[in-house]
Amino acid sequence: MRAAALLVLALLAAGPARAVQPDEVLPDPTLEHRAREISAGLRCLVCQNQSIDDSDAPLAKDLRLIVRERLKAGDTNQAVEDYVVRRYGEFVLLRPVFGLHTLLLWATPLLAILLGGFGIWRLARRKAPPPERRLTTAEEDEVAALLRRD
Amino acid sequence: MLVETGHFALALALALSLVQAVMPVWAARAGEPALRQVAVQAALGSFACVLFAFAALTYAHATSDFSVQNVVDNSHTAKPFIYKISGVWGNHEGSLLLWVLILTLFGACVAVAKSAVPPVLRANTLGVQGFITFVFVLFMIATSNPFSRVMPAPIEGRDLNPLLQDAGLAIHPPLLYVGYVGFSITFAFAVAALIDGRIDAVWARAVRPWTLIAWSFLTLGIAMGSYWAYYELGWGGWWFWDPVENASLMPWIAGTALLHSTVVMEKRDALKVWTVLLAILTFSLSLLGTFIVRSGVLTSVHSFATDPTRGVFILAILILFIGGSLTLFAWRAPLLRQGGLFAPISREGSLVLNNLFLVAACATVFVGTLYPLLLEMLTGEKISVGPPFFNFTFVPLAVPLLLIVPFGQALAWKRGDALAASQRLFAAMAAALAVGLGAAALHWGGPVLAPVGVGLGAYLIVGSALEIISRARGYGASRARGASVIWRRALGLPRSAWGTAIAHAGVGVVVLGIAAQGWATEGLATLKSGGTLAAGPYVATLDRVAPRTGPNYEETVAYLTIRNKAGDEIGHVETSKRFYPSRQMAVTESGLLTVGASQVYASLGEIQPDGAGLRLYHKPYVLLIWLGAVVMALGGGLSLTDRRMRVGAPVRARAKGLPPAAVPAE
């Protein structure tokens, strides 16, 4: 159902356009700056890994306009994001929310440092290594030959 | 006819690589050293065969032989000749053939290199390399044959994707592949060591040149790809944390860690098991990079199933190599003798920290790239992990890593003196502070992180210079006085010392370039002829918009004149919208004007009857990002020419009756 709605939206807004168009820009520079900031964090749903700020897809343009409309209506940045997420789901956020389902994702850098640090700590505490492995008879001969030659 | 011969050569390479894979291991089992020689011949033979196959495919593309499916799908008679050549590897089948060509080239190099590598290790390495070749040629012949014919042959081809018709794309994949595939040699060495059950400093020394080659090329390849994305995709970014980019970044990070851990192993006989594991992981990530991108699984879980045989084969290859080598590691690694103690405050201690941060960064990119995929498979929930996540997690890991770079250099092996090292680095810290504060004062009210980054870059560059100076000056009684003595001694330092310093300075240059992007400015407007648009210190005037015809496209070009604020003309820029009728595809060509290391970047938007939408960026010092990468690769190349690294140097020295080349003390 949502896919169908997206398709209709995309068809309605057909026509060439790329990234932010001059006619989309808000007259108030602070508001426009906030709009750009929010747009950079929202994913273009029909593109491959592009933010709506970079995308030239018609759907991205619609989202940009929605963001600007909400800002004009006086929403905070968070409120605009929430509004877009309510309509399009979490998939639209390029910075995933922090939650149970993203716990491992967000914890990875810290976990890696802690685990690695623990490994290094154990390595540093290690006692002197056991004695050197003995040479095989063949290698002993090779060494003897080398020594003779010098 | 030539195409069939090429196809046959590929089949021959399959057979030869199997011989190369089996013989050395058999020779070791049977105790027949003479059999080992077969692996050398087989390695040379399979390289010759794959080279022939590649030449045959290139010929088919160059002559637009439309009876070959691969040519039909990716070529067109009107396509410029250079893209007919680069089109050979601008598609799945052809790029695989290039991959295997480089693989066998490296195998042949190992086979003929006169080095001090113990014969058993060399034979086993060739065997592993042969096995990799075998699996990939099999994959190619079974699922991705570039030599398939089509009957009846069409009159015209479907042309190459216009985005790929670019000089950058002609050299980007070969550079990247030399990098990816170069790590197959370190992987082969690691697996050979595991099979053999022993590993020592000789192993580390044998592996280092290959790691250096692979790393240097991968650095260039990634930089090239980044520059291509910057000017071709038309929205001025230079890194997008796209899964495809991450796929090449991961082996680079792991390879950087490997490069540093082999130094510790060579000098201090420590971190052996870890180095072997890193070698396995680096190549595993290279494989993932090559094939996960090819399979399209990263863009959508569902596109994996569009060609089930190919997808399943890729999955099988990944499981075979990654799972197989890790299993071998778990089984055999306990046999490798652990050696070398280290104190936390020492050169090796700092290199261990380097590895810790690099691996954590690599793990972050890995999890960030694959997490959405796994989450969707397991729970059906769809999330996106984009640039905001990576910037937030990657930068805090990169900054401490960069801070310890000059420190590690200033510390001695075994037992360093942190205080003395800080004193030696005083000039670098002072320079960082001065440059950072200066930048902040110049751009008061601008972004906060940019001056910090500039300071960090300056710290790295000055720190590298200090390292060379203090080594040349010497210590204690031999401490040099005059500048000329220091200069003479500096020139006499081992090339690897210079290579290290230059590569680290290159990192500083990259950091400078990245930091300066905080001050990038952008202008956006719909212009009529004669209208102007400003970005930073420059103003663009739209002179006219006119159509133009290219060799295989039609384009609408916007001609711009760039002036500075005083009104002096700086140069001209053209940006266009191209339409390729053969693929019915439109692309935007951005226009660039380079002023020093900075660029003015123009990108054409919507074309209107009496004008055009235009986006203009001023990118201060943006070229430093890629120049820095080139400097890093140069540093790697310089290290490679170091006397002790030169493959076979000790052998030749002895043959001439000279004493063996002295190993420069670090």
C-alpha cells in the first residue's frame, strides 16, 4: 500500500529536477540552512544510498518540499524528522535511531576497542616465551654447511 | 577464431592452476623437492594463458566483434576507442578476467622472484595462489564466461554505461584490483605458513614487499575512485560512505594494519599469530569487496536472486575461502610459536595501538555496511546506515590513531621514553596549535572542527619531518651540529625511513584537505545569459547555453566565465548535460577550474528556454585530499625500493663476492 502511494507520488511529481532547485530555496537563510541540515540526514527512498539533499529524483524533491513546509509551519528539526519518519518509516533516516534493534550497531566501535584492549592487556602480561623450536637434522646440516663456507 | 582460442586458453589456465595448487603440497607430503618446480612452471603457464585470453577479449572489444555477447552488451561502434579498451573491464565478466589476470601475474612474480624465501614456504604459497586462481577461473567459465557467442550477431551493440565512459574509470579498476589481488599473496603466504606450521621474521620480510605493493595500489585506486565520484556524480562530495566505497575501504584499513604489524613481527618477532589473522582478514575483505559489490547484494537483498547460479557460486567462494582459512587458522595457529614480549611504551607498543584503532575502525565500517542487510533478513525491519553514522563513529576512532602516529615514530623499539618523545615532538605540537589557531582566526565563526583538523594535519606533516631530522641528527656523542651534516646524513637514511615519513606526511595532507572542506561554499540559482552566481571568493557569469554534438552523445553546454571578487578573469568552465541515445541515458558533466589546490566546481541543473539552473561550489584545497593519497602511495613505493626489501638483493651481493648487505639498524 505504501509502495503504491510512493509510486503515485513519484508519477505526479515527474519531470527533470536535480538536488535542491533554486525555486525550492526558502527566503529565510536560517530556515533554509536548517532545511539543508535535515535534508542531508534523510534518505532518498528510490535512490541508492543518496540523501534527499543530493538526489535528483522527483520523490526526493517532494520530501525536500515537505521538510521546508514543516519548518515554515514552525516545527523544530526533531519534529520535522519525526513527521517524516511517521510517514515513511525508520528507513528514511540515514543516521539510525538508537534502540534495541540497533544496539549492536552503535556499540561496535566501543566493543571493538574494549575487546582489543583486553587482548592487548593479556598479551602484555604474558611471561617469557618457551624456548626456541629445535632445528631439524636437515637444517642443522645446512647451518653447518653455511658456517664451513665462510 | 581468436575468441575461441582465448576461451580455450582460459580452460587451459584452469587445468594449469589445478596443477599449481596440487603439486607443491604433494611434493611436501611425498618428500620429493623436485616436484615443487612444477608449481613454478604451472604458475608461469597459467599467467601466459590468462594473458592470452585477456588479449583475445580486448581484441574482440577493439574490433567491435558483435558476435560476442560481452561486446554486444558493453560496446558500440561509435564509442571512442579508449572506452572500447576500458570497456573490456567495465563489466562483470571482463572485470573478473582482469582480476584473474592480475592474480596470475602476481603468482608468476612469486614464482620467478629470487628471494630468500625458504623453498617449502614458496612452494606452498604458490600452491595456495594456484588454488585461488583455479576457483576463480572455474567461476568465470561456469557462470560468467566473457567469450560466449551470440547467434545471429546484432548489427550494433548496446554501448557502455555512460557513467563508465570516463578516463577515471579506465584506470580506477586496474589500480583497485592490483590492490585487492596483491593481498592474495599475503593471504597465500599466511595459509602456507599455517600449513607448514611455522612462521618467523623471514616470513614477515618475504610478505612485506607484497603488502606494500598491494597497499600502495589500493590507496591510489580508492583515491582515483573518490575523485571520479567527485567530478562525475555532480554533487561535489568526495566520499559518500556508500557500500561500494566501504567495500574498498575495509581491505585498505585492514591492509594498513597488516603493513604495520608485519614491521613489529620483522623487528621484534612478536604479533605472529595476529599478523597471520590480519593477512587472512585483509584478503577476505578484498574478496567481499570484489564480489559483494558485483552480486548487488548490498543495494538490495533481492537483487542477489536475479542470477541464482552466480549468487550461490559467489556465496560458496566466500564461505570456502573465508571460512576455510579461518578454520585452518583455528586449527593450526596454536602450533605457531608465540614470541616477543613488549613494553607498552615502545615503538611496538604504539604499533599495537595503531592496530587496535585500525581494526576497530574496520569493524565499525563492516558492521555499519552489513547491519541493515542482516537486520532485514532476521527481523524484516528496514533501517539505513548512512554518512551521519559513519562520520559520528569513524572520526573518534581516526583522531587518536592519527595523534599517536608521530609518537610511535619518536619512540624507540623495546623500551621508549614517552617524555623524551614528547619533547622531540614539541615543534610539531607548536606548529599544530599555531596553524589551527591561525585557521580559526581567519574563519572566525565558521565550523569548529575544521581548524582542529587543519592543526592535526600540520602536526602529522611536521611530525614526519621531525622524525627524519632527529634520526639524521643522531644522539649522544655522534649528534650532528651543522645543518649540512644533518642534510647529508638524512640523504643517507634508509629509503624505508623516508618512505614511512613521506607516507605519514601524506596522511597529514589528506587530513588538511578534508578539514578545509568545512569552509567550502556553495551557490545555487537559475541564471539567464549574462547572469552571475557567487561561491566563496569567485563569481561565475553564464555566457551562453548551447547544444553540441559529441562522438556518441548530444549535449547542452553551459559556458561560464569565472572571475574573482575584484572582477579579474580567472578562467572558463563548461558544464553540460549529455544524452546518450544508445542507452537512452542522461548524465551531467560537471565543470572544474583548478586554482592552486582549490577548485571551482560548476554543475548544470535544469535547462530553461532562456537560461539554466546552476550550482557553483568553491572547494578550498580540495585537491589535497587526493594529492595526499598519492603522496602516501609514493611513500609506500619508496619503501619498496629499500635495500633490504629488494627481492633477491642478498643473493646477488653474495654472488659478487661482496659481504651480505648490512641491514640498516632502525
